[in-house]
Amino acid sequence: MSIRKLFNLTASTERLSSVSGSNRSTYQANLGNFRCHIQPVSGEFSALGQAGGFFNNFRMFCPNGTDIIEGDRVIQGATTYTVQGVLSREYGRGSNNRHLEVIIVKGK
């Protein structure tokens, strides 16, 4: 069975871009409506690094080759997540099981 059958959601991403003529950056639309699956790592909040904030951790699975990097925002419905890491995975044989595992967090 292909992992793509599990991609039951659609999401979009935003990426930080420099504002012309300034030292500022702002989020701009990057990807629109790609298929994915998002699941919680646990139901508990955890501290993230030195930030001092508490976050819910999630894993998102999406097609291999999806243009997503650390720092991007993932928007799924009314929920916005921040990408913390991107891993390329392949379980089993063949391209049917190649996918990205994306570590995302939602702030409290």
C-alpha cells in the first residue's frame, strides 16, 4: 500500500522573504493545497529550546520533493504550525513509500 493513500488533508505554506528596500522580512505564500497527513506526537505541551514557550509537537507526512524547509509556516484549515525539521524517508521498496516527515509545532 502506498503511503499517499494516508494523505487525508490539504495544507499550504508560507516562507519568510526579505522586504525590498528594508531590513525586514515577512511571510509570503509559498505552496498552496498540497496533500499531507498530520498527527500529534503526544497530547502534552513541551518546552522548545531556549525560547521559554510551550508547544504541541506534530509530525506531518507529505510527498517527497515538496518544497518545505525549516522556518516555513504550514497552514492547515484554521491552524498554523511552524516547521522545525524536515526528513526524507523511505520505508520498504520503491517510490510509493518515499515521503517527507516534517516536524511541526503549534504554539500555546
